[in-house]
Amino acid sequence: MRPFRPTRLSALMFAVFAACSVSAAAGPQAYVPNEKSGSVSVIDTATDQRVGEISVGRRPRGAATDGKLLYLTDAESGSLLVVDPVAGKVVRSTPLGKSPEGISVSADGKLLAAAVEADNSIVLIDTASVRELARIKVEGQNPEHAVFSPDGRWLYVSAEDAEQIDVIDVALRRQVGNIPVGKRPRGIVFTPDGSRAYVACEIAGKVYAIDVAARKVSAVIVAGQFPNGLVVHPDGRRVFVSNGRDGTVMAIDTASNSVVATTPVGKRPWNMALTPDGGKLYVANGRSNSVSVVDTGTMKKLADVAVGELPWGVALR
């Protein structure tokens, strides 16, 4: 019997099959901007291993994705960086202003909002052209996060020197109100149906639940010390908050608005992200130079993944 010798075609077919198999097995990637390292660490959520590092600006902070591209704010250059994760490089940039921080992308992927500290404004960007559409002044000083409601109608804005959430009407391109909360609001998240928002207030040590339609606080939840990052489970039943000074993450039951679990993570946990199924939580630990992986069902820590210096947050794609 003649030994099998693969032809060029069969070798190519095998390579394609192998690539497809790896792609099917791999989970989404977690992208972690490291403010001091000037890089983005890449974590495979299927294995919880760091699989790459992308060199970006000098001080990357906020991170968001539209499912294809990765968007970052760079505090050093005052710009928005557009990263092609497949190519592993910055492909475009546009000016934002001095000291930009958190960003979010609308549910339809067409708009991006960036909080710019120095001029107390929110910059709206068209993602297709990476062009500035509007620069909207807000009342809060040193805005940190600007988050779209699920229907894209509202932007909720938090600021370091504030005791309110500023509300922007996206269509009108202006602030139309504010909602009093605790001192130094940080992370913001909307429930999937858009009926409620949750805000972590760092100095107050509390999380505030907001009735979006009534535009007022409906519940106040005592958190740990210096709560800041927030994410919501896809089913809307739980909200997770990171406590910076405690080094913990808490799970809040949205039916009762009470804390139902607390999990130790790394030092100075900051911003976070969930896998699409809500099964795993990825927590950036700013002073541990790590990302903690938490099983949201059991609220047990599964792993600590080493990343760059001063990780600011996590975006999943």
C-alpha cells in the first residue's frame, strides 16, 4: 500500500478545518487596558489565560467594543483610539480633549460617548466615520462615565466632583436634567429592559437604584468601601459592584435590592465585564496588576490572571 502523502489541497483543507475548530472552541476575548503599561492585555475567556498584548497609547483608560473593533481613551494624548483586535494594532484615532475617561457604545453600535474630564463634557462620536458629532456640557465636574440606555435615548453621566447623575437627551444633544445621588458617583449600569439604572457612589459607600421613567432614586443599597465598577447580568436579576478599598465584589439581587454575596478579589478592583452568558465576571484589579475571574453562579473566584500595570477596566469581544 502506498503511504499517504497529503496534497497541497488536502493540507489546505486540514488547515482550514483546524482553524475553524480552534475558533469554535475559543471563548470571547477579554481586553484589559493597562494605564501605566500603555498596553492592552488579551485574555481568552475559554481558558482564562493571557494570550496576547497589544501596544496602544501611553495611558489607556476607558474601553468599549461594538463587537468588531475595540475603542480606548488615551489620557496622555487626549484621544480616542480605534484598535483592530485581529490585526493587534491601532488603526485610527481622533481628538477628544484633555483627560478622557470612560466610554460606551450604543446598542446599535452607531454612536460612542466619551467622558472628558478637563472641559466637563461628553463627546459623541459617529463610529462609522470616527468623527465628532457633538460636545455636550454637563453640570458634574470631572465626568468619569457616560453610559447609553438600552434604547439609546438617554446618556447617564457620573462625575468625580458631583452628587448627581446628569441626564443627556441623545437626540437633542444636551443635558435635560439630573438625579441626586450620593457623593462621587462612579460606575453606571442599566438593567436590560431599561427600566432601572444603578449607580455606585464611591464616597457615600452606596449603590443607588434609579427609576428611569420617574427619574428618581427608588432604592439605596449599602455597599463596601469605595464602590465604583458596575455590571448587570444579562437576565437582569443581579448587579455586580466592585469595592475598591475592600478588594471585593458584591452581588446585588435586583428584586429585593439587597446584597446577596461578597467575594474577595485583588487590590483596588475597578471596572469589570461579564461574558455574554453572564457566567463569568472579569474584574480589573488596579493595584494587583491582575484580573480576577469570578463564577457568578457560585460567586467563587476561579482565577487571577496577571496583566500589565494599573489595569483600568475590561471589555469583552
